[in-house]
Amino acid sequence: MKRIQSIRLLWLLLPFLWQSCAEDKGNYSYHDLNDLNITFEDAYSAIAREEFTITPTVNAKEFNPDNYTYEWWAYDQTDSQEPVQLGTDLNLDLVLNLQQGKYLLVLKIKDKSSDIYYQKTATLKVDTPTSLGWLVLCSDGGRVRLDMVSHIKTEDNVYYDLLKGTDLENWRDPYQLVCDPNMQEPFYLVTGSGTTRLSNNYFQWNESYMIGNEFGSGSYTGTVRFLATHKPGKILIDSSGRVYYCNTLSGDGLFGSVRSNSFYVAPAAGYNAKGSPYVPLFMMWDRNNRRFVACASEFVTLGLDNLIDIPMVEMDADGFPTVGEDVFTWPSRTDQMDFFCMENTRYDRNQDGNGMTYAILGKGQQRFLYGVILNELYAYAEPKYGYTYEKSYYMDISGCTDIASATHFAFSSLKAFMYYAVGNKVYRVNLSNTTPTAELQFQLPEGEEITCLKFYLWEQDDTENRSYDLIVGSKDSHTGEGKLRIYDGFTNEGNFQGAEPKEEYGGFADIVDVIYRENIVYQQ
């Protein structure tokens, strides 16, 4: 009987309990809007340091804006920074001062009389104007100048002198731009005044980014002339031709001590840009003895002496498995060859996942091309890893038009094509032909001279198709203006005859190097 009375009492009290809860809604937590219906987009994209506005629509039985308070918040979806309050009005209107990234955007509305909260959310993707596009390294009368063509914006999208106002603005002698996606701050600037990484956010800089902090033996005081990186290896050659190596197999790694060579190498290195060798072979040019040598830093992994870099001509006799020894004989000092260029491509001649490295040597008016697939040093210890290198091409290209006057070379990853620049002209050589000849591809306007010719090997964004685009930097001899042109190499299969650039920009100084700033995702 008592149980029945208790149940009746509970049913009598339920309406009052429900009313009490309803009056207190929102005092303890947020809830979906019932009384207020707020409308704005579910997703937004914005550019940092530019105007950003949202004008919500609010529907309610009775809505007086003065009866409510408003808060706009941005929550970093990686939780790497504290929430940022963006505004305290119903309409959001501000210059967006957020770092590049993805956020949860929240509008919180509170009824002043009842303290009931309402909220609506959206996603917000923030880019900086310089987070995507062409990075252009220039020499402005010898001063380092970093410009950029933004692909975030469609108008007024060329930014000049990004380092102005920083500690780097008076650096001299620009050499190279490098992207290492295995570093949290992936961009390297190589100059005569120093080599440093640049922040992934607005290219900010601090002392910890200097290359000397990446040396296990302590500070580094030399001048870096060339830097190459392809996981799991990174190689540095300084202005004196000394070689340093960094193993990145298990992390960022540190550069070791200088190689104990009695010779000095040219500022270039060959490596397999398409494959992923466990112990990669890096090839260099010994300027003293006029020969190709292999960096021996990882030889200790194979149980070999790793203090001195060894001639490539000795690798076959030392037991490294090789292919194509009859294609050419490695050049020696008696050949008296001069070094002109070395470039790595993703051209996969054998369809075995390995790229091609090209080098051009010469003497007098003669020029000779060498093509080598550089693969796996570990093949010395484990034959199942395949060959260490394969000799693939050897050509006398001396008969190509004005080849002795060529100032810049570029090699395609799409097919066996070589391009070279003479003045304002670009020529192509089909390396598959028995007798190499030059075909004029295009000629820039009179008075322009080509200062940069290359293909950029993209790291993460559509690496195949975009790596075929030909990049041409030039200088107008009348105005001194540097110009950048990008030619589509995929749709025309590497034939640029009569081609018009798909992108063209001006206002630069002398263009030294160009790379693309991608949406790099840190890979460690």
C-alpha cells in the first residue's frame, strides 16, 4: 500500500520537476538552440591578416539584440594553442589574426536575464597568403631576396622581399632553396651569409634554425654551398668542397664530422630521387682528380671503412653489384673533364621504382652526358636489394646547337629529355635518339636572358604531374626586371615548342632558384 502511495506522489510531482529543469536550462552546459535559431555557414576558409566577416541570421519569437551578450571563439583542432576570442558582437568583422591551421569556430549567445546560453559552430580553415605558391629566391645586387607568388590569392598575389625587416634582410649571395618534408620547419635557405631553416609560419626566424645546430660535433663555421636531402640521407657540401652527411632514418638526425678526403667536391650530389633506398648512394664530383666519387658515410653499416669517399670506378671491383658496366667507362683524371651540372629526376626508365641521375662533363667545346641510376648500397651485404648502380646513358652531345654556350640545364622526369638554355632560347634533346640533336622549344622576348631553368620535384602534392612543369626565370636587360614563367609539361608530354606559359609574373630581381611551397605534412 505504501509503495502505491509513493508512486502516486511521484506522478503528482513530475510536472513541477520538469518545469524546474526547463527554467534552469543552459545554466550548467550549452545546448542546441530551441528558442533562438541562428544561421550561418557550416564551413569557412579564410586568409590570415585579412578581413573576415560573418553576419548570422537570428530567428526567434521575440529577439532584441540588446538583451543578449555575444562571444566568438576559435578553437585550434590540434590543441596546440589556447582558444582565441575573435569578437563580442553578433556580427563578426575583423582582421583575422590566427595562425595557419584548422579551427572550430563557435558563436556563444547568452540571455542577460536568464543566463541561458545558446551556441552554433562551424569549421574554419585558415591559410596565410604565403602558405601555398612559388617561392622565388633572387639576388638583388647580391643581397638575398625571397619573393613569393601566392596561390591562395588570385589578385595582388605576388609578395616581394619577405625577409625585409628580419635579421636575414641583409644576407648576401643566395644559392639555393630546399624543402625537407621530414623536418617540422621544412624550408632551408642556403646563402653565402649562412644557411638556415625558415619557419613554416610566415617564414619567421630564430637562432635555433641555423644549420650549425644540426651538427653532432658542435658548431659549424663553414659556408654551405649545396644541400641535398632525400630520406634517409642528407648531404651538405661547403664552399671549400668538404662533405658532411646526416642519417635521417630514425629521426631528424645530425650531421657528422667532415669527411677525411684529400680532395674537394663540386657543389652537387646525385641520388635516387624516386626510390627509397635503405642505405642510399650519393654520388659527387671530385674536382681535384676529375672523377665521380661515392659518399662513404654509411659504409660503416656495411662493415667497411667510412672515413674516405671512394671513386665510383672502384665500386664494382669492391663487390658492389652493378649493371651496365659496358655502357661507358667512368671518367678519370687523364680525361681532363670539367664538371658542368648534375641533376636528379624521377624518370623511371626500367619501371622498377628508381629515378635517373644525369651529369654533364666537357672539355673545350665538347660536352658529354652520363645517365646513372643510383640505388642501394645495402646490396653489397644483401644481394636481394638489387643493384648499387646502373649505367644507363652515355652521349656525345657536342653537336647540339650552341651547347658549349649553354648556361643552364634541366632534365625531365616524364621522359628521357634534356633541356638547356642559351641566352633567351630553350632547346630540347631527346636522349632516346641514337644521334642527339637539339630542337628549339621557344624563345623569350628580345633582351631577356634566362637565369634559371629547372623542374621542381614536388614532395607531397600531386608529385608526378606537377613535377613535369618547366620553370623559367629570366632577366630583362633593359629594365633589370626578373620574370618567372611556368610551362605545363604534362599535357604536352614534354614538348614545349611554341608553348605559352600557364603562369607568368614579373617584378623580381635576378632569379636564382625557384621551388613550390606545398601543403607540407610533417612526416616524422
